[in-house]
Amino acid sequence: MYMKNWINFPRTEGKASRQAHCDLPEGTYEREFGREGFFGPATHIYHANPPTGWSAWEGDLRPRAFDLTKLKELGSSPWQAKPVLHNAHMRFRFWRTQGAMDHLVTNADGDELLFVHTGSGDLFCDFGHLAFREGDYIVLPRCTKWRIECSEPSAFMMVEATNDGYRLPDKGMMGPHAIFDPAMLDVPAINDAFKQQQGATPWDVVIKRHNRFSKVTFPFNPLDAVGWHGDNLPVRVNWRDIRPLMSARYHVPPSAHTTFLSSRFVVCTFAPRPIETDPGALKVPFYHSNNDYEEIIFYHKGEFFSRDNIHPGMVTLHPTGFAHGPHPKAFKASQSAPKKETDEVAVMIDTRDAVEISTEAHSVEWAGYVDSWKEK
């Protein structure tokens, strides 16, 4: 493992702000040209025109949006949910289901992150019982056996950390209790609900390894634990438990909202928060060229203050290679009549590796998304 020794010599040329994202030179549009997501060296360039002000676009590389609400197929197993976006280190699926699973599943390819978009119910796993509801994140360590019973029709965003696991971010000088305290993480319980589902009834376990499936049959329910101790186990936290990092005078970068991370991607949560009040501070996400990462955002709830024509259940993809940022109407509104607070809930996945788009995603793509930055 080598340490990166970036060429680091900050300089200024022409008209520029002294502080990024604040007090922009009049009539300019700031673009962050950065490396390593929002953690590496960056230059802030001040443009006379919006960096997203294109008039035409040709070729496969482009901003994309997919309406996952149009994927209506129900699946009794998470393995029936086809990947929407994927690369060698991450697989993003969208799973609709209802009722109770009649088998157990195990992912031997990596940790699984479930985000409950709609619905509620109960999850049973090696470690016990865990209820779930809309807005929950559930991290399932690699090789955990699990199943769910839905109290109502449910939909899950699923993100596999392929050949890897999930960790909590280093919160640095804010301390470990910022954003959400690890004490907020709930774990499965060996309670009455868990004990009642045990017994001598045969159960199948469907194991996913190298994206192929094997079925193992037991003459009893293998979720038969009577106790455990340790720290490698499922955890649950709801977006409502997250207290976003905020500054009244500075628009903090998306990386400040990191909830979980893997070796090659991060998962961030955009939760409701007050909007910046300082007259000179940007009040919408800044234009940026994220030159090493591809940005995926799943829109869960609320009105998305930097986007037009996006509704809950949609997902956007901004690949590496071009600048992106707020839509024109949102940018103008932030300057003339800014909102006091956001009400959006969204999950962002910033991945270090290029993303492949599945056939299922293409079938529900909004082709007009690339034109949504054009001035009306």
C-alpha cells in the first residue's frame, strides 16, 4: 500500500472567491474540480456561464435517470431482483415483495445493505428478530442467513458490497457521536418472535456465490440460536435517527453526510436540515466535476430542492467525465427566494469504479433527463 503524495501548491488566478462555496464573484458560477470524491485536492473554477449549460449531447456518456416505480414485478426472494446498476465492487438492486419468504437466503459475495423504501415487517436471521419500517437501513454481514415477513407490500433498495463489508466513517474532529451515535444502532433480539419460528419444519437456504445459486435443505429451521456475543452482526438505523452536519455559513460537501462506507464506495444520507442563512453562502449543492467517482442518488421522500421533475422511487446516475449540479430553476430560486429548510430524503452512493447499466434500468430510463438543465 503506497501513500498518495499529491502535487499540492494552492494558487489563485483572475477573479476568484477566497473561500470555496461562499461570496462568489458577481455573475459567476463556481465549479469544484476535485479528486478522490470530496477528500482530495481540488480547484474551484469561476465560470461566466453555468457548467451544465449544454445545448446538445451525443454519445453514451451522459447524466441518466431511472424511474424504479415502473419496475412492478414482485419477487418472493431478493435473488429475483435484477441488478439496476453494478460494477465489480457494488451491486444496486430494487426489490419489491409482499407476504412471508418461505426460504432463507445467504449472500456469500459480500455484505448486503437494505434500505426500506416502503413497507414494514419483520426480519429473522442467525442472530434473532429485527422489526423493520420505512426509512430503515439494515446492514447484513456477509454469509448471514435471513428472511423477511412483510406486514404490507414492501420495496427495498439493496446495495451489495461485493467481496467487501460495510464500516462506519471516521468522523474526525466531530467525534464518534456526531451525525448519529453508534448507540442508535439496533441489533437483532432472541425474543419470543424469534423462538416461535424455530422448530423441526424443513427449511431451504439459497446461497448466492459468484452470482450463482445453491440450495441447501435442513430438516429443521437453522435460525435456532439460543444466544450469541460479539460485534459481527446485523445493525439497523433509520434516517430519522440521523442528525445532519450543518453550517449556517457554508454548504458542506456530500461526503459530510457519509453513513456507511466500503473500500470502493460510500453511502451517504441526505436528510431534512435547515438551509444556509449567510448571505454569501451557496444554498444549493455546488457545481462539481467529481473526477474519480460516479454518483448514484436514490430519491426516497420529499421534494428534491436541487432537481426538477424527480419523484420518490427514482434514481439518477452522474458518471465521471462532466460537471453536474443544480437545475437552473433551483439555482435561481436559491438566490432570489431561498427556502428555509429542505424536506428531502435521499441515499447517495459514490463509487470509485465505473458503473454498468442493466437492461432493467434501460427499460425505465427517462431519456429526457440530459435536457433537464436547459433553460426553459
